[in-house]
Amino acid sequence: MPFTGSGTGNDVIDPAFEEWAEKVWDLDAGFGTEVSLADFRKDISIELYNEARQLAKAYHVYRCWPSSYQALPELDSNSEGVAIESLVLQHEGWQRDLDVVEPTEVSN
């Protein structure tokens, strides 16, 4: 499942990710077919990067599915709020990728 995100607000999301997130509950589906349980569980990897954009940690998450996904929060033109996507994943197990070691910082 390709998903690239840096948390900087400049992320590019593969449309396949949103299609997967919408698979669990599709409001546009016909009556009785709103929930698609076929192939909705995926094995994914989550990668965390440091401020220098170097891979710092990685996790493998097994047979997970989105239980909640908010692509666009409430927007209020009168506030100074920030638009943040929200995703909650349920899973059947995870493990840290011990081959990924956070790079040491170089002192100037």
C-alpha cells in the first residue's frame, strides 16, 4: 500500500490510499452494500523521518484497515486553524523494523 507523507503539509497521497480508506464505508454505494469487507485488510509499512528527511524508524503493520478517516476537517475562515487529516487504523499485529536505525546527527 503506497502512502508517502512527511507531516509537512506538502504530502502527495496516492489515490489508491483514499480508495482503500473509503472501502470500509462507502456512502455512495447502494442500500445494503455500504460496507465492503472484500480485500479491505492490508499489510502496510509506516516510516518516520527526522527533520533532515532521513528515515529514522519504520514499522510493519499487519492486516490493518481504516476504522476512521477524515480527509478534510471542518474549515472556518474566521479562525487560524490548520487543516490536518486524521486516520485511525485497526490491525492484527505490528513489529518494528529493527534494520532501520536512526542516523546520527553531524555536529557543525
